[in-house]
Amino acid sequence: MKLNLRVWRQKNDAAEGAMATYQVDGISPDMSFLEMLDTLNEDLILRGEDPVAFDHDCREGICGACSLVINGDAHGPERTTTCQLHMRSFRDGDTVDVEPWRASAFPVVKDLVVDRSAFDRIIQAGGYVTAPTGAAPEAHATPVPKADAESAFEHAECIGCGACVAACPNGSAMLFTSAKVNHLNVLPQGAPERETRVLDMVARMDAEGFGGCTLTGECATACPKGIPLPSISAMNREWLRARRKAKG
């Protein structure tokens, strides 16, 4: 395939950015989107131009590093990560816009790379357990109801990519934060910090400058791991419970 690319170029967080137009040829439908960008960068390097900076690591849909808005959609037209998006989702001659995540809490580092350390600070505020778990425990040593175990696994699938923030019209991080809160709060190992966890993580999220949640649902639609929208309501209930307990 031959594609027309319009890519966001920005030297650093203080510089003005703009869309730059490129053409790539010989793109196989079996290539991933990141492999297509690799092809573009090879051409740019051969021409003595600065390659496009973009985030990536495992390229297996696990690490959450890849973070691109493609034709206005976080991660592109399929519900998957950018690294698992294949070029068969596009047609020969298509014009493809490639931009970074857009959120005030995710400043651009260079080109398509954004600083998502705000997520790290939210997790540092309470996304952990203090109970000494030691080595792998004996099976069924700590009984966990099946529904709670399934909920914990579902929320633990969050890879912290930030697609929820990029898709949200308010730039809210509620889906991410709720996933990190809920996957620990439903387990007995997370019980000692149940109240402080949700209060501290929500406070840190607000301090980082993320927008407020209005439950538009764009976050859950864009999430490549399928974190459900009711996760936010569950965290809100946890927060109200913790506030009442703190005041009592």
C-alpha cells in the first residue's frame, strides 16, 4: 500500500508543534502500525532528516507504552493497542493522521511521545498493598469469593496506556484510577488500605490536572483491555464510603 501520513512534529514541550506530511510506499497489510512508522523513519534517516519519535516497548499489547491518536481515535480504528493494530485496517491511498495523546496532564516530550508519569504518581499514592505476602501462598489459603476474584482480574488488566484519557473529552483519568483502586480494594490483601487508597489516589489524580468525569463513556470504548465503565461508579462508592468513615 501507499499511504499519505500527516504526523504531529514537535521538538520539545516548549516548542510550537505542527502536522507534517509524508508518503510511505510498499506497506504490507500484515505490518503493524508501529512497523509502518519504522519504515517511515528509515526513509527519513536515509534522507538525513530527524526521525519521528514515538513510544513503544514490548509491541505485544502488554506494556502500554504505545500511545497514538490515529485519525482521531485513541489507538486507531480497532479496539486494540497501537502495536497490535495492523495495516490491513487501512486502504491503499488513505490519508492517516497520527497525533500524540492530548491532555494537559500528558505534556508532549517530543513529536508523538508524551510524559505519562502522572499515572506513576497516582499509583504511588496508593496502588499497592502493605500486607507482607511473602512467597506464593498455598492455594485457597486466603479464600476469595469468585465474583471478587473475577473483578480483581478484570481491573488488573489495565496496562496504563492512557487511551482512556486521550479519548475522554474532559481529559479525565477516572477509568485508569478506578481500575487501580478496584483491583486491590476487592481483595483481602488490599483491605488495610481500602479507605486511604481511594482517597489518596483520587486526590493525586485531581492534583495532576486531569479533567472531571461526566460519564460520557468514551474511555471504556477506547480501552484496549475492556475495563468496564461501571468501574468508575464502583470507585465513587468506595470514595464516598471512605469519606464518611474518615469524618465519622
